[in-house]
Amino acid sequence: MGGTDDILTGTIAAPGRLDKALADASGLSRERVKALLEEGRITLDGQGVRQASLKVAAGAAFAVQVPAAIPAEAVAQDIPLSVTYEDDALIVVDKPAGLVVHPAAGNLDGTLVNALLHHCRGQLSGIGGVARPGIVHRIDKDTSGLLVVAKSDAAHEGLARQFADHSIIRAYKAVTVGQPIPAAGTITGAIARSVHDRKKMALVADGRGKHAVTHYRTLARLDGAALVECRLETGRTHQVRVHLASIGHSLLGDPVYGRAPAKIRPILARIGFARQALHAAELGFIHPISGEALHFTSSTPVDMTELIVELGGS
């Protein structure tokens, strides 16, 4: 299993809707084509396309990037977990930086899901699919902090409703390049996958991406940087990273959306800080079974604390 992505190329045989024409030409199902369009994996005459209903002419050249297959079922692995809370319905874990949440091409094992399957003895919600049981939401591999995982389908559904209606409390600690002005504010901007690089997200015009809102406030001014708290009104992929970069204050250590100032790079190298400085520090929700209000916090991890101290914080 695994391996590299396949690239399917060819030309459109008959004019019509893009999804149907591509399905006919590539041999993929129409639903599979739609999913690949949404993921930014298809080009038409060398240009990225995403709109399934786009009218396409016969003879147009296409290229479809089909991701490598992943295992049909994740396996249990004895990987240490930091458990903040656990009962029969759900578990809240404090994820270290560097741990992938669920198996995918390139990370087929050694993930949080593999650890959870061992810890929970396979008792996780199946709604997320065989490769990501129990997973209601994610944080990036190199982001540390809190996330909740469902053990039962009822818990999964109840938590998913709270994420959908944006009633979940989520706050992140971030170390930014420079000091935001104003020191506190709200960033609003729709987010979608970049048409230029499918591994990146980008701000897009309203109506094309997903509405996203981040409330931020500066907790401490550092030397050429700032410790910032971000409270999420929505929870989009890479939301904090994209929104802070959009106002000129990307995360220190972020290899995708920013670049550290020259005077800070030696500090990052000296302490070996090689990830985006982002920590999911607070998580609150209503227990989907008992109705109890739950609220959890996570201390800033050692590596981020060292970075803050090196930059003049305390």
C-alpha cells in the first residue's frame, strides 16, 4: 500500500460538463472526479480547475493527480498518549508536535489514530471512516495541543453538530513574526485550497471558499515577535496560519506561510525550533451524552516556552 501518486493524462473526447467529460475520458467515477476537483488535483490545458459544472470543449488536455491508496484499516500501535480527559463516550488528548492525526499517504502508521486504537482497544466511532475512526476535528502535524476524539457514533454526531454551529471553544497560542497592529482584532476571510499549490490554503473571494473568522489579541510583545492568542469562531484547515500571514504576521517557524526574519533565524537554529509556533491551548464543549459543560487547558509546551524566553518573554 502507499507509494506515489498516479498522474492520468489525456484529452476530452466530447464537450460538456467538466466532471462528466473527465469521468468519461479518465475512467474515474464522476463522484471521484468531483472530489479530486475540490482537492485541486486536476488541471485543464495546464490551468488548475475546481468547478465541476464548468463547460469544457472537446480536445482540451487534462491531467489528474490521483493520490496513492492508503490502508483500508488503521492498525493499533502502542504509542504513548497524554490523556487530559476520558470517559465511555469520548477522549481528550494533548497531542505533541510532530504526531500526525490520522493515516494518509506518506504517514501510514505511527499516527494519533494508531495510538488511540491501542489505547481505546478499538472502541472508536466509525463515522470518520476506516482510516480515521473517532476523528471529529484535526490539528496539524506540527501543531501541539488539545483535541477531542469520539468513542461512540452518538458522541461523534453530537460533537460534529457543535463544530458545525461554531459553539466549540477553541483558543490557540501563537508566536508571530512582528507585533500585530492593532494589538487585538478580528480577521475575516474565506479560505480554500490554493489553486497554485494544493498543499497550501489561501484567502479567496467570498463565495468560493469557506467563511472563516479568527479573533486575536496580543499577550506579550517580544523582540521582533509577539505571543498572540487566537480564538476561532470557525475551524478551517490552516485557519490561524493563513489568517495571521494575511495581516503580515505569519507564525515563527512556519515553513509554508512565512519566513523568519534574519535576526531570529539564529535563535531558531540554536534551540532547534523547526515547526510553526502554534499550540491548541484551550478546548471547551458540551458533553454530547451527559450535557455537561467541559473545559480544558493545556500548558505551553517546552519548545515554545523556550522560544518565548529566548525572544525576551517570561
